Amino acid sequence: MVTLTGPGGVGKTRLAIHVARGLERKRVGGAWLVELAELEDASLLASTVATSVQMPDISTRDLVAALIDYLADQQLLLIMDNCEHLIAECAVLVSALIEAAPRLRILATSREPLGIAAERIWPVPPLSTPDEEHLTNWGSDREYEAIALFQERAEAAGVSVGQSEAVGRLCQRLDGLPLAIELAVTWLRTLTVDELAERLDDRFALLERRHRDGVSRHRTLRTVMDWSYDLCTERERALWARLSVFVGGVSLEAAEAVCVGDGLTLDDILPGLVGLVDKSILTREESDARSHYTMLETIRQYGRDRLADEADVVRRRHRDYYLRLAETGARDWWGPHQRALLDRVQTERANISLALEYCATPSEARTGMRLASALWWWWLTRDLREGRRWLERLLKLDTNPSRERARALWTYGLNAADQGDTVQALTPLREAVEVARAVGDATAEAYAITWIGQALWMQGKLPEAVGEMETALRHHRDIGEQSSISMIVPAQLGMVVALLGDPERGIELGEQSVAACDKVGEHWTAGWADWDLAVACWANGNRAAACTRALASLRHKRDLGDQLGIPCGLELAAWCATADGDAERAAMLLGASDKMWEPVGAPLFSWRALRDWSAQCRVRAREIISDQAFSAAYKSGQKLSVADAVAYALNETRAVRDDAATGSATDTAAQSVLHLLTPREQQVARLIADGRTNRQIAAELVISARTVGGHVEHIMTKLDVNSRTQIAALMLVGQQSH
């Protein structure tokens, strides 16, 4: 027995019938469809099956016994369609039939498994849709199943929709659900694709079947959801509604923190999650040995509609949970767990954005500032632009002096400075000092002074910067704090005093920071301390030491995926390559570094000294090789992935320019194995080879886990393999040949 499971409208019945047609000739007794959707009286189940297989009427016998005898020697395929509302009765009958009829095969469709020993479960996923990266360039409509279905149904309706971002986005927002797509197509004679997509916020009112064929529960998207909702217990219904406040998925811990209360106890949550997974309302995924539960946007919107009066209470609990998550991350940042903290926020970034959005009102802005400033380490490492946008928005909503405002101001100023906008940065940083003093927050005052010093050296005002950093150093010592921020001060101060002519003291200060970080296994500050030392050594003519420190910094920053630290490290590695006479290598590293600065801000923080050294490096490299050769290598470097560029800089792999053009740093032998894959599929394949789960791959590539699943299926199909292990083996072949 095989049970096709999945949410309503995903196409379970259609798939079952398609499979049955393919198997019908192989079964002597043929294939028989038992339609259960309209059956409400469970006592009529056996009778419905008997009628469907055309069993002769034997009114004097027990019907179940007669059915068992009739099917005992039959070699046929029985399709039990829509078992979910009769799940217990179907389980009992099917178990009896399978035990008595060894040649009988049963294919069931249900929103939840029957839960019997003989059952094999086959989840039916939604059709594949393009991710955000490919919405504007999704190529052939056959590459994504949802688009193929949309195009096919549109053509059948006599409407040409062409290839556009709107088509891809519409199919994405419809979750790749075949029923939703088919209901949407019926509007194409009245609305354009863009107009249809704009109206999907109320998809349940819009997506109503406009012709009379099909079963009644499939005539509107709402009736499909109503059917699923009615099958749930009261506990599952309440949990479904409350889980709808999450986006991008939810952990067990988060569900327990947010959904408990008002009729749901802690003991209700895990059984409720299990029930919703069984009924295909939730999908369970695994990441780092932890469960993560996701729901389709269509299912989420239905749950949100059901949440009604308690929406604000649950959303506030949702906000408070992510506030605790952010503040715990800030507290634990000084230590060895920085990568794990970053990965956790990467997984939860959609929910964090939702929590910040909840705070974007005058009454909640202070809590929003608290949340946004607690995430300073995330913004600096992974998303400067987004952090600055949220902080600016929240600071405008509440201008009263407060501890929260002081911390939001220094976080905003730091983000602006690291984007190279140092003039804009100094105003909020100086206000942060004033507010911190007014409210008695010595830590916020020390942090703000720290970043004022940084902004000043970025402007080239080195003597002024030394004064601020000496003050910051005293403040940190006075409050007895040791943190990633307090320990970055000696390194930055050391770099500046070295540039001002005291390299001995500068290196001593920098090494103090490195030693403190090494003691606790810290990476973020350690990477910047090594980089500061590299700059100091470079300025004082110690090229060998500068290059050693630059590569050490790059290793730390790679471990964190640091959006600022990696291009800074690549830049210094390029200077080292030029000094060694390897101009082609320098050009590739410069191309990679410049490309990485584009989504962040001004290269090298707009610091004039660094920009001058970078310009000298480029001039010297062009003198060593021709302008044409430099440009070719530079363009190849721009096409390297971040991982490949760092590996190249660290001499862990060689970069082949022709391969770089396709986004790969492997050699021709590897390409002969993987040439069928798109650049995105090659990225996914490499991460599979690294042992990453779909959830981890989704977090790293900033796409949905469902999209990753679609890529994995495409990879298996193109490479003619059927397991992740085989994908990893093919990648290993490429790496070994390389």
C-alpha cells in the first residue's frame, strides 16, 4: 500500500489516477477508483468499496467479510481517494483487505497517513516555482512545473501570457498549488497577470471556480481549506491559527513560546504539531538535528483569517520571543558560538523582520529599537543595509531620550560608518553619547565613543581618532566589560598609532586583542584585529607580516560569512599578490572584492589611505601585465562565488578563468561531470557535498527550503542519480580530478 499525502489542492487525486493508468495493464483485474470525498457516513465505507469494484450483491452476508472473500484472489489496483475524513475506518478496512488479499495493491490519497504497518507514505509536494533570484529570468517554462501548468491552462483558455516576472511571482505566491493555479487562470479573460497578482492578498475571495465542473469542495480555494480545517481537532485548529503569525517556518521552541495560552497548554503543542504534520497542514524539515515546521502561504493566510480577535496578543508574543532571541545572541556573541548564532538568525530572519514590523508604530518603537540594536552583530556581519533601514525608521517614531534610543543610535551610526557614510554616522553617534549620559547607560556611552573613533579614522582624522579611542578604552575598563566591542578598541587604536609612527605600540595593542579573542574562541573581533594588524604592518613596510595577518583575518571572516570582513581580506590579499609580482592573481582578487562591496556600501569604508593603496595596487598590476589581461582576470574574479574567491586567496584551490565564467572554481574534469547543471544547481550540489541539509542550504543561499528541494530534484534528474550521497560522490570526483 502507498498513500499519497499532501495539502488540499496539491494534485493527489490527479497523480493517483495518472499512476493507475500506467499500471492498469499490468494488473489482471485492472484499476478501480473508490471516491470517498462525498461520503459522510463511515458505516457505508465497505459498501462504497464494494460498489466501486462491482462486487455482486450478497445481502445475506457481512459486507466486510464478503468484500474480503471477493478480493482475496484478485490481482488489482484499488485507489482509495480522499481518505482523510474517514481515516480510522479506512485504516481498519484496508488492513483487513491487505492481510487477506496478497495480490491486492492499494494506492490511497489522504491529507494524513492511515497509520497502518503496510503503508508506505509518498508526500506530494507543490509544483516547483522560481525563487527570488530567478523571477526576472526564469528561462524555459518547463524548468518550473507551476509555470508550465499556468502556461498550459492559459493557452487552453485562449490567453497568451508570455514570459514575465509577473507570471513567476504569481505562481510563487500561489505556492505552486495546481488547484490555485487553475482557479487563477479562469480570471485571465478579465484581468492581466499583473492585476491578478496584485489582488492575491485576498486570494480566498478571488480564487473561486467560475465553472461548474469538479467536486464541490474544489470549487473555491476556501472550501479546500475549510475541508482541512474541519478535519482538525479543536487543539489543532487553535494551533494552526496561532502558527500563522510565523513566516518562513517555526521551531518547536518558538511554537511553545508563542502559542501557549488561552486554551492551549505546553503539553498541547507537540501533539498538535504532530497532528498538523499528519494532516499536511505543516511540513517538518530537519536542520542541525532540530525540527523546523513550515506551512504554505495559502494555508498560513487561511490560519491568519481564523486568528481574528487574538491576532494582536499572539503577534505580541511572537515579537517578544524574537526579542529574547536577539538579546540572547548579543549576550552570547563574545565566545565560540558566533557561527551558530548567525545561522540561527539566518533561519529566522523573516520572522525577525515581521517582529520589527510589529514595532513600527510610535507606541511600540522603543521595543523595536531594543530589538534592532540587540541585533548589531547580525547587521554588521550579514545585512548592513537592512539594519540601517530598520534603525532609521524606528528612531523617527520615538525621539524621547531612553536607554533603547541610545543603543539604537550607536548601532545606526556604526552601520552608516561601515557603509562608508562617515559624515552621516557621526551625528547619531554623538547624540548616542549625549542620550546615554542623560539616562545613565555607561555601556552605551562607551560603545558610542568607540564607533566615533572608528568613524574618525575612516575620515583620515587619525589624531582625533586616537583621542576618542583612548577615551573609549578607559570607559570599557572602568565598567569592567569584556566583549567583542570592548576588545576591538585596542586593535583599532593599535592600527592608528602605528600609522601615526608608533608601530611597536600599535602591534602590541593589536596582539592584546588577538590574545583575548583566542582565549575564548572568538572570531569576529579576532578577524578585525588581524586585519588591523595587517594594515599597520603594510603601512610600515612589513609586507610579509601584513600578508600573514590578512590571510588569518580572512579565515576568521570566512567562518562567519562576514559581508565586510571577506572583501577587506581579499583586498589585502590582492596587494600581497601584486607585491609578489602575481598581477593576474591580484586582478582576480580585486574583481571578487569589488563585486562583494556592491550590496554593502562604499569599498574600504571610503578611507582615503586604503583607497590610495588599492589604486596603487591596480596601477602596479597593470604595469606587470597588459590592461587587457588585467581586465580579463578582473572580470573572472567578479564571477567567482564568495567561497571560491576565499579558497583561491588562501591557496586552497586554483581558479580557472574559463570555469569562473560559469560560477565554478573546479577544473574541466569536474565540469564534464556537472556541465548539465545551472550555476544555482552547482551551488546546491556543492553544499550537498559539504553535508548541508535543505534548510541549511536555504539559509546560506537565502532561498526557501522548498525551492532547494526543487533544485535537488532537478539535479538528480539531470545527473541520473537517486540520492544525495550520489550527488556528493559526483562532486567528489570533480574535486579529486581538480
